[in-house]
Amino acid sequence: MNLKAYLRSRQKEIDRALDRYLPKVNTKPATLHKAMRYSLFAGGKRLRPILCLAAAEACRGKIANALPLACALECIHTYSLVHDDLPSMDNDDFRRGRPTCHKVFGDGIAVLAGDALLTIAFEIVSTAKPTPRYAMSILLGEIAVAAGSQRLIAGQVADLEAEGKNVSRHQLRYIHENKTAAMLTSSVRLGAMTANADAKELRAITNFGRGLGLAFQVIDDILDVTQTSEILGKSAGKDIAAKKATYPAVIGLNKSRAEARRLTRNAHDALSIFGNGEAEALHALANYLLEREY
Ligand code: GRG
């Protein structure tokens, strides 16, 4: 498949849908809506929504039915980046190739833009079409748990508390599984749910998401030490500067690369139940994430 064209077309589709879901810039309070849109349309890769749509496709679902979940995932992801960049957290000036939300709108509006992006995600989910196996309560529960105090936020807490400390490989895995892999796993699970996946398909998609989600963060850690800020669109080398718990810091660069390859192989293997090219896009996305440069 032509992955470049596939990614471009999916990104456009997701951007159009996000534009429909978000209040316009001049809607009162205009500063808030401007700030939400500034961060949401800053040029993110749209990985979580694209994975959600690809999982729906693998389970023979309709893209239109997965789009609300895909957009909700991107809103939550963007909120987490806006808050992560705040001076009280990672204190970053640069994200998605431009100044961070708080640098442009101030800390107060950036906090509120993050809050509003998180909240609107649930409003968007409420417009989704449930399927016979997955009621609205299941869809809402899935995304709330992934973004909640025992997953995304738990990972962020553990990450903050690990700064400057020697962490074990076990603790590092806990951080990555929660801070990064949980949302990526839920992205593919939600896509599968909108396609009314059966238990076997959902299990396969979940295992794919876990492998890919962990591999994604190992690669992110590697890129932080091997790439420039210009290519990443965010400040490179921050992990070392902030004494962050990362794979290269704990097991070294070569072993980290081998671990990313091993986890990606596991992700591919999990898809073996799908036939007739159904999971072609998921396979291609896993390879792309392993080879990516930013
Ligand atoms: C504030 C609750 C809260 C959580 C923050 C997202 C996050 C957790 C921290 C940001 C730093 C970091 C390394 C997060 C891990 C996830 C990750 C690699 C995010 C970047 O995702 P990409 O590469 O970004 O998909 P784009 O900009 O392309 O969407």
C-alpha cells in the first residue's frame, strides 16, 4: 500500500471532522476556542485517530462510525500535550513545530484549553453510534479509563516522580505502559468496538495495541537522543537534561533499538487472525512507527 498517500488522506479526513466538532474561533469565549484550535491544528501526526480508523477497517467496520472516537482520542492527546508543556510540568516552549499553547496564550488559558479539549472529547464520543456488542457506556468507559488516574495520568505522575532518580526496568515499563501505550491501545480497541468486533478480534487488536504502544515510546525515547529539535518539532535532548526515565538511559541505545523491534514483531504477530489484507494498514502503520524519524 502507498502509506504516504494513506496517511495524508486520513489526516485530511480527521482534520475536517475535528473542524466540524470544535467551536469556531469567534465563538465566545473566543480566546479559549482560539487556543484549543491553535494546539489541535498545530500539525500533529494524528496517529491515535489513524490507528482507530485502521482498526475499524481491519474488523470490517465503517470509517464514518469510528470518526467520532478517532477525534475524541486526538482531543485528549492534545490536552495531555498542552498540560505536559506547562511550566509546572515539562516546561516546554516548542511543540508540533511552533511555540507551545501557554507561550502564546498564557498559562491560565493553556490550562483551560487543555481542560476544554478533555471535556469536548466526551461530548464528541456521545455522538457516536453504539454497536450491538458495545453500548455507549462501554465506549465512554474505555476512553475515560485510558485517560484517567490509573492510566494516562498515572503514567504522568510516575514520570514526574521518577525525574532525577535511578529507575528499574520494571518501573520504566510501568511509566511507558500508562503514559503512552494505554491511549494507543484504546485507540485501536475503540476502532474495533465501533466495528462490532467479536471477542477474538478485540483480543488480537488489544495485543497489537500493547506491542505497538510500548514500541512507540521506546522509539520516542531513542529519537529524543538521536534527532534534532527541527526534525522533531519539539525540544530534542530534553529527557537527558531533565534526567528522565527513558529506555536509552536504562538499557542503552542498541538494546533499546532491539527492544523496539521485538515489540513491533509482537504487534505484527497479534494480527495473524485477520485475513485477506484486512489488517494491511495496521501492519504498515507498525512498520512506519518503527522506522519513523520524528
Ligand atoms: C498531562 C495528563 C498529562 C499527561 C501527559 C502526553 C504526555 C502525558 C506527555 C508528553 C511527553 C511524552 C513523551 C509523552 C508520551 C506520549 C508521546 C510520545 C506523545 C507524543 O505523541 P506524538 O508523537 O505527537 O503522536 P503528535 O504531536 O504527532 O501528536
